[in-house]
Amino acid sequence: MSTAVDVKTLIIDGMDVSARQDQTVLDVARENNIFIPTLCHLEGLSEVGACRLCLVEIKGSPKLFPACVLKVEEGMEVTTKSDRLLHYRRTILELLFAERNHVCAVCVANGNCELQSIAQSQGLTHVRLPYRNPKLPVDLSHERFAADHNRCILCTRCVRVCAEIEGAHVWDITGRGIDCRVITDLDDPWGSSTCTKCGKCVQVCPTGALFDKTKVGVPHPKYPEFLPYLNLMRDGQ
Amino acid sequence: MNSEELQQISETVQHQHEQFDYEVNVCMGTGCLSQHSDKLKDALTKEAETSGKRYHVRRTGCMGLCAAGPLALVDPVGTRYGHLQESDAKAVIASLGQKPIESREIHLEQYFHGQRHVVLENAGRIDPEKIDEYIGRGGYAALLKALTEMDPAAVIDQIAKSGLRGRGGGGYPTGLKWGTVAKAVGSPKYVICNGDEGDPGAFMDRSVLESDPQRVIEGMAIAAYAVGASKGYMYVRAEYPLAVSRLTTSLREARRSGFLGNNICGTPFNFDIEIRLGAGAFVCGEETALIASIEGKRGTPRPRPPYPAVSGLWNCPTLINNVETFANVAPILRNGAEWFAGMGTARSKGTKVFALTGKITNTGLVEIPMGMPLREIIFSIGGGVPDGHKFKAVQTGGPSGGCLPEEHLDLNISYDALIGAGSMMGSGGMIVMDDTSCMVNVARFFVEFCMTESCGKCIPCRAGTAQMYDLLTKICNGEATHHDLELLIDLCDVVKNTSLCGLGQTAPNPVLSTLRYFRDEYLEHIDNHCCPAGVCACGTVDAKPQKHTAELAEVEV
């Protein structure tokens, strides 16, 4: 009675794995406890392929592919760890650390930050690039939350969760290139925006850019795991 | 519209021409208009009332040699005038049938010798806003032929056989792309014309749209028939107001003549085109960003696959080609695939339009058969470097391309040869540089362009180009070390291999190609803190010792 699902077999880091045809390489790798670093990806949200940390090598192609949007194919041979990939991942992380003012010691997310833990996992010990030290604002206008643009990595998780899950689309991006910034409504203060105060954006933010004002000075872990559960419940209806 | 009616329009146009002894064509492309060719045309038309001569003044599109604008061409004698002013109108008309005005006449035998006009065959010859003049020169015969004598597969076959490759820069085989969209499952299908030409110094597509818009419309209609689309979008930059206004007029004329709309040429084929204006983002020339922009979203690229051919505009199969690619379609169907494949090299067929700019005598638009050596374009057609300066490099492919030095001047222009030399065809910008240009500064200019035009979506392009720009500025200021150069080279590798779209992936090309051919200039900035061309802030070789002595003198005192 069940619908036929095509199953593919492929090799990831020398391990034979099987996958449904609609799965991505990232899905399958995680199922098999193969770690691929990601920042923009979050289970439950659409994929944008923007952070480039999940780039993997495929045998037979000189190009690199983002695992989060790469669909599995029969016989595909994927390499997720190599000196080349490690070098690229570290450099991308260096670019992020040098881009804005990421000072872990004074950050509300210290110890609960995805950027911090991925940098550790990739063995990043120092940044070779000059820090750009831009002057960026902190929006404290919201009654419960705050947005510190100094710590934002523009992963757009807040934009996507607000549009796709909450359905409010309060967050978006303004500007171009290095001047990009997340904004609420038409660059209004967060406090006077059409924000529904649901707090989903704060929970999915990988760094200390969006945080709960009451958590300053105390550990501020975030719980983005609610998303797949929420989606499951909604699909079940 | 059937072939008899087309013939009839052709004959009417011919008959109108015969009424006049002379035709004075005045270029009213953006370049000449900026030098008031509209006033010149008005003055010439006014002269008509009193001169007693039978002549006709026609507004045309770009005649090519923009450097000598405003331009005019007197037919049937073929006299060409340059730098014409409003005050010259009387003299021009008086000279009809007599000796041309010597001071204004320009001789362009060398400029046109070696050029081959396919895309530009009507440019400067017809009034771009009159569909009848286009029909009079064989226009819409190809669409009629496709609709009444060929099935879609045969059209795609002809395009594939012609060897036409995408003129937007990538050089993807057009026939293959059409075939993919035709086979893609999904409905409706869309055809998009990419007129978001944004490379610095490039104006090929603008000129085509301004001087012969019907050609592009016909190409799109043929493509729509071949792939099974019924709706088209013309994405043009808002910075091209003249192109937009001529396109708007032309679309209206094409609809009125039955070449757009329902039951085109009495067949069941329906197709119409809508214009969408780009808001000035360079990245919107990237196909997925362009599609997002048409959908009303922020113009940012998305990862491919899926390619637009499978899932494009509103997730439907979408054919997206460049203006010049569509402009080649009608001539191919009219003259046959073999005719087109007869021009060019083994893997690059046909002709290519280039915008010659920079330190070159004949700034303007040229169309040359593929395979022509760079030297011939620059020194024969382009007239070489002016003011006795020495040629240093030629930049092709815009911000995605590279700079080629003198030793590559004998390179035959083709997609593969240019890529092999570290540059690329790009959309057709060709910027010539002489010994007054600093190659580090040139690289910095293009990286700055990519930095400000980056959409900011992916990290390597957003933050990487900014870091590259800072490092290049440091080199230009004579403050960099060898370590900075190594870091720059490393960043180029990362940005090139990890960026999401073509903009980021090709952004390091200007740096890589100048490093490949002009590494000594970089080293001069780093080791001797001076700029050999005297462009950068760190000063020239000659200036340095003097400054140094002056400093020493100060110390001694």
C-alpha cells in the first residue's frame, strides 16, 4: 500500500550509506554521524546554501558542492574532510570573525554560540586577516529582545523563521555586500515593528546577535530544536 | 501576417525609399544623443522644407564609432560625417549631390574592414521604432518560416547545428539550453531576455536594444515557439531609458502587426513579452538573481542545480538568454545553420560584438568574426593607442575577466582561448590600457566593483572581496608586505572556489590575471614602495629618490 520510494546508495568519507532519493548529502551524513559544519542551515527551515561551510568534494568533479542543497545520487562518492576543505572552512570562519566585532569574552552567547563551537571544531586558533571593526548599532527598543548587529553573521535564519514558520516576515535584509544588515519591517526599530514577540528568531540565531534581554549575565542557551517538532505537528494536522 | 503581406510591406518600404534622392541617417544612440544629435536631426529635417532637394532624414541606432559622434551617414553615396553639430545642417544639405564637406567627413575603411555585421546588420541603417523598416530588411521572415514551415524540434536543431553559444559570457551552447527547456516537464514555460548589462565599459546590449529592438523580439518569439513558452520577460536595466522606451514602442508595434499576442501569423502559437526594469544591481545579471528579481524578491542568486531550465521563474521551466544571443537567432534561421557555422573557429561560431573603450583611438562598437586576433581588433579596427603611448594590456570580460598583456595579442578571440589565457569572453567589454595605467590599481578597481556589487548572501564573496580590496589598497599605498601578497593570493583561491554564484567565483580573476602577467608591478609596490605608472598614492620611481634626498637634507640641517 505504500508509495514507492527510490533508495540510493552512495559513499560518504569511505562509508557506504543508503538514502531516500529526496534527501540531501547533509541529511544522510548527519544520519550516519558524519559531522559537516553548517551555519545557515537549520532543520525545519528552507535551505539557502549561503554560509559555504558545508562544501564537500565529489569524486570526478573539480568543483565543490554545498552539502545542504546537494541531492544524493546513486554511486556518488563524497568527501567531507580534506586538507583543502579544512583550509577553506577555516578561512571562511576567519572572514566571519574579521567582518564584525565578535568578542566572545563580553558576548551574551559565550559558551552557547554556534560560530564559536564550529571554530573550535575546525581547529581555528587565530585569525590571519585584519579585523574590520565596523561601527554597528545595537537595537534595544524591543521590550523583551535585543539585536546586536556586531555579532550578526547574516545567516538569515531569523528572516526565514519569521517568514516561513511564524508567517510574519518582520525580518529582512537591507543593503548590499559588506553593508548588509538584518532589519525589522522597513528598517524600523524592532520595538515599534510589527513583531509578534514570539521569540523564534532569538531561538534560531546561532550567535549572540539576537538575544533575550533578561539573559544578560547568565548563560543563554538557545533551543532551535522546536522547529522540526513544530513542523511535524503542523504536517500532522 | 503571411509571407505575401510581409513582401508587400517590404515593397512599400522600398517604394518610399525610391521617392528620395538622398537619405541622411543620423545616429541617435545614447552616445550621439549625449552630444545633441537630436537637435542635429531636427535642423536637418527643417532644412528639408526650404532646400528643394528630395531627401529624407532618418533617426537610426548606433553606427559604431561613438568616439566621432554625432555621426551621420548619407545614402546612397555612403558619405560618413563625424562630430556634426546643429550648425552644420545647412552645409550638409547643401553638399547633397556635390562634394562632401571635407572638414566633417570621416573615412572609416580601416574601421569597418574586417568587421562582419550580423547582430548589428541593421544598426545605423533603420529607424529602430519603425517595424516596417525592420521588415523591409528581412525582418520577421525567420519567425514566419519557423511557425509555418518548421516544428519546434527543427528550430532547436538549426540553432544547435549553428554552434551558437550564449553571448552573455558563459558560452553555454544555446541549442542545448533550448533543448533542455523544451524537454523539461512543467507548464507554463517562460522565456527571459537578460538585458541587465552591467560590466563597466560595456554597452553592446544597450546598442542592440536601441538600434534594432525588433530583432531581439523576433529572436525571443522564435525561442518561445521552440521551447513551448507563451510568456516572455525582457529584463532591462532602468539605467537604459532610451532602450526601454524604444523597446516599449517596438513591443506595441509588434503586437499591432500580429507578431506578438494570440494566434501569431495565423498559427495557434501565442506569445507576449513584458518589460521588467532592473533596479541597478549588477548581480541581477546572474540568472537566478534575475529570476528572483522578476518574482519581486530581493535579487540574490540561489544555488544551482536546479537550473532555470528545469525550475526557474515561479519554479517553472525557464529559458534565459542574453540580448545578443537572441539577436543572432533570426539571421540563423533566415540564412541557415551552415552559414552561421561557416564563421568563426571550431568551437566558437559566428560573430561577437565588442565595446572598445579605454585608451584606444576608435572608441565604439565593433562586431568581428570569432577567431580574429586581438591585435587586429585593437590596432587595425580600433586604431591603436592614441597620443603616442605604449599598449600595456587589454581587459576583457568585465569584472569577471582578466587583463591580457602584449604577448597575448596574437590570441584568436574565442571562448576557450580567452579562458585559457586567464581571461574570459564575458559579455563583450574590451578595455584597452596603456603605459599610464597601473595594473594593481586596475585590479583594485574591479575588486572594488565586485565588493560593492556583491549581494552579501554568501560569506566568501561578501567578506572576502572586502578583505581583498583592503589588501589591494594597502599594496597601492606602498604599505604592503610579501605576507600581505600571500594572503591576497590565498583569499583569491578561497573566494574563487567557495562563492555561491558567478559574481564571487570570478571576482578574483582581475587580481589573478594581473598577478600572472604583471607580478613585477605588484613587487615594485611592495619592495620599492612605488608605482611604476605613477598612478597610486605611493608615488613613482623618479619621485622617490628626490623625496628621500629632501628628507636626508632635512636631517642634516
